[in-house]
Amino acid sequence: MDGLLRSPANFSPLSPITFLERSAKAYRDRTSVVFGSVEHTWLQTYHRCLRLASALTHLGISPGDVVAVLAPNVPAMHELHFAVPMAGLILCPLNTRLDTSTLSVLLQHSEAKILFVDHHLLEVAHGALAKSDRTRKTPKLVLISQSNDDDDEDRSSSFDSNYSFDYDYEDLVKSGDSEFEVIKPRNEWDPISINYTSGTTSRPKGVVWSHRGAYLNSLATVFLHQMPVSPVYLWTVPMFHCNGWCLIWGVAAQGGTNICLRKVSPKLIFKSIATHKVTHMGGAPTVLNMIVSSPVRERRPLPHRVEIMTGGSPPMPQILAKMEELGFNVSHLYGLTETYGPGTHCVWKPEWDSLSLEERAKLKSRQGVQHLGLEGLEVKDPVTMETVPSDGVTMGEVMFRGNTVMSGYFKDLEATRKAFEGGWFHSGDLAVKHPDGYIEVKDRLKDVIISGGENISTVEVERVLCSHKAVFEAAVVARPDNHWGQTPCGFVKLKEGFDCVKPEEIIEFCRDHLPHYMAPKTIVFGDLPKTSTGKVQKYLLRKRADEM
């Protein structure tokens, strides 16, 4: 078409760092971050990020280099999500519960030039660096020593002076220039972050996100969370996990207030909601379980209904129902690191309001439809690539397509090509599609149990287990069986006061509520191994089941 011209006047690469620039103008005097007695406004946060970005450019690194961070939900973690890309660098948030061996592998794989580390984790960081390849230059260490004055444990702790570091975080901020000119991406496809998968099924992979994808998913997540202007968001989702589901940037777009928590407990959650009038929060089903199981003495009346998004494994309907009774409105999202976190949302329909509490909870446990940032979401046969019927029964693999799918796996082109076979991202999750078009995840491909030729969804068995009055949480894996091939093995954590319950009672309960071939043949009591984001590490449970 004649007469058109692409120029800086009508095009600029999309990047979520622009959200901060706008908030510094539109919401300059509104509170951006709260951490105990520490508070910043959006203008102050903007200037701090500018100074930090400026300081980073003087540490001997170049645009496109990787900056890693090992820290909980403290203000520095929030600021680094802006300051690092503002300096033309790539952020690599690391799981705070990694062991030194895994952390060492990721630091080497990411080729991080700088590692920001929280003072509680300095010993871990040194342990990881000690295991690094001696032929490679180790990253420079920047110490984050921000403490929460309202937390006795945090206030009383200190880092071991025997462990060295190169720079202090606050000193770097003070040394920078608040007039620094932001280094914006030349191409919106440029990487903004490398996020390593949680390793629930295999060795962690480095998932690369672009500025464009982060921008679009931040806005899409704000929409699906129904965030108005100036929300108050409580950080119970780890900021290192999928960049806090993109809401570090998303809350900035709305000029909201970030309430930072170093650690998560029911007592702190209820206290924060009451003190700061929290409007929104998020959390894995384990966080929801923790809230509904909390002692009454730790709870406080909610000042208003609080919106909470949950993701990860499908939440049990009974947990959703209890959350609603406490005054939380739970929305269910679903996604993976490869989809920038949230990719689907169980969009609520007004006609469902008249249903019973149990029926509403069952509907909310579905994963729903794609959000605005995705072009397509389908449940397909992974071999034929045909879409399964919308009958709520036929299972297929969940597949995504669109602008909020990862750029690829860092330094692993073969794995990237395999994930994108047929022009769709293969999630590895099994689901059904209901007649209304909503999907419902049933299991991971690797978790399905095949017993006597019958496919058993571990999620279905787990839901029944968790409906028993004595069960706090449960996970089901396959146990080898000479006759059936595999049988369900349930790992169960009991609620306090139910120590006298026997495995046989749990098995009989399942047989009363499931076809007998689906009921667990073995029950093991104890804690469940989890990642820091609340996902059960089933590969460890499978290993235990194999050894029985």
C-alpha cells in the first residue's frame, strides 16, 4: 500500500520497562513498594532503577550480557526486573531453594557476569561458585542486605562476614546516575529474561523470553486478574518464578502497590491483607491449602473480598470452596514457563453464580480458554496433530500458539525445534476439551498410569484422596506391578490430629469413590517433596515407588 512509512513516529519495540517510565509520571507520588518500614513511591522507584542501571554499565559488562539474581521477594528483586533490562542486559532470576550443585550448573550455563544475592543466601552462592568450572571467570557478587523491620527473624539475622562479595546493592544504587539514558531494545524480539524451568520432570532448561512477549503477557495477566488502577498486590508468588507471573511489570502498568514478603505464612498473609488493604494476590494450590488449614487464631477478617489467582496443579474443588467461604475470590490460570507463566484463564460466566458452591468450585478448577496474548490454544493428538472432540472425555496434549510463547531454550536448538513441532508449542500436559470450549488438564504425559491397559489420571485420584477428612495433601504416581504393569501409589500427608488413620482406610475410601482399578493399591504417609513454587516433585516419588 502506497504512502506508508515506518519510523520512530509510529513504531517502537514493545518492552515492559516502559510501564515504569509511565508510572513515574502518572502515579509518581503513589506507593510502589512496601517492605516492612521501607516504602518507595513510583518516582523514587524509577530513579533508583535508573541509578542501578547506570551503575551496572560501569561494571565491565556489555549489552546482551546476563545478570543473575538469587533473592526472595524483597524490593531489590522488584527493582532488578526493571534496572537490568534498562541497562540493555538480560535478567536471570534463580530459584532460591536450589542446592549448590544445581545452582552452579545454571550459573555456568547462563554465563552470568554478575550475581545479585540476598544476604540469607550468600553462603549458598559461595558454595555454588566453589563448584564452578575453574577455567571460566566467576560472576561478580553483589550483596542485597535488605531486611524487613517488621519480621523479628529477618531483623535479627545477619550474613556471615567470612563470605566475601564485590559490591553492596545500596552502594551501587547510590553511585549511579538518575539521568541515565535507558538502553531500550533495538528489536522487540531481543531477550529480556532467561527463566530456568522448575525441574519437576527433567533437568532444568533455560527458557528465553523477549521484550515483546513480556510486554504482552504482562498486560494479558492484568486483564485476566481484573486489576483496576492502583491495585494493592501481595507477593506470595515467588518473583523468581516466571518473573512473578509477569506481574512485577503488570502491577507497574497499573500504578499499583507491591507488598513484599520475604517468607510466606498464613499469619503474614492475613496480617498484610488487613494492614495494607490488599486487593490482589496469587499462589500455587499449596498456598491456598495453607490458608484454609491455618489455625483460627492466625486469621483476621478480610477488609473486603480479595482476588487471588492460583496456578500450577489443578486446585482441589474442596479447597476452592473453603477459600470462597473465607472471603477470597479464586480465579484459576494455567501456563508454563514456556508461555511466560499465565496462558489460560477460567473465564467466569455470570450464569454460574446461581450454581451451588460445590458446582462453582468444580468449574473453577478447569483451566479455561487462552488469554488475550495468545493466538491459539488447542487439545490435540500429539501424533496426528488433530484436535480432539469437545466431549470432555477424549484426552490430548495441550498446545499453544502466539506472541506469548517463549523464543526458545537457551543454547538448545534441538529441544526448541522439538517443542515447536507442527507449528505449536507442545506443553506435555494432557487435557480434555469440554463442549463449551473450556479445557481441563488431567495429567502430565509422564504421569499417566497405565494399569491393565487402562489409562488412569493421577489428578482424578488425587482429588478423591484430598476429599478424605484426614488428608492434608496427596500425590499419586505409578508403581510397577508384575500383573497389571502399573498400579496407583498414593503419597499422603495427613492433617494434624489424624495420626491414627491407617492406609487401608484411605484405600477403602478411594474404592468407594472411584472405579476399583483407579483406587491406589499402596498408600505411603509423609511429607511431599516440592519445588519452591509448590509443585510436587513426582520424579522423586516415582523413584521411591520403584524401589518399594
